[in-house]
Amino acid sequence: MSSQALKGDMAEFKADLKASMAESKADMTASMTDFKADIKASMAESKADMTASMTDFKADIKASMAESKADIKASLADLKGDLGKTEDRWLNVAQEGYSERRLVEFIKDPQLRMLEPPAVTVKRK
């Protein structure tokens, strides 16, 4: 093989290599563009999922708060009813003539305040 033929082969090899490198560069650029688009789409999807999750979480919190509020209202209504019953018992005791001083002493005792009033023994002169 002559040096002229060798030079021709070398030039052809360089041209093929340049073309191959240019093609590889174009392929890599296209792949990178696709990768960036996929990342953007994935991030948008994740953001949408997180927004939906946050919306669900807020709805759950609101429902839980409403349920707690209803429970508290029911408990307060029960407490008011119990207090009303206790007040009625005390009024009955007072009307039956139980000594006011003994009633006051009983009411002042914090442990006895919510209990039944003492038994009434009416002794009138």
C-alpha cells in the first residue's frame, strides 16, 4: 500500500470519526433534552400529587376539628344537664329545711361539691 493510499484511508477515517462524533453529540443532546422534559413532567406530577395530598390533609383536619367541636358541645351539654340536676337536688334540700350553715359548709368542701347533698332529716319545732 502506498503512502498516498494510506493518507486517503486516514482522511476517510478522520471524516468518518468526525461524522460519528457529530452524530453522537446530536444523539446526546436529544437525549439530554428528553431527560430534561421527563424531569420537568415528573416534577409537575409530583407537585400535583403533593397539592392533592395537602388538600386531602386539610379536609381531614377540618373534619376532625368539626367532630371534636361536636364532641365538646355534647360534653358541655351533658355537664350543664348534670349541673342542673345537682342544683335541683340542692334546691330541694334547701326547701326541705336543711340548715343553711350546714349547706354552706358542705358546698365549701371541694371534694363534696359535686356529690349528692347530705340526707335531709327535717326536725321542725
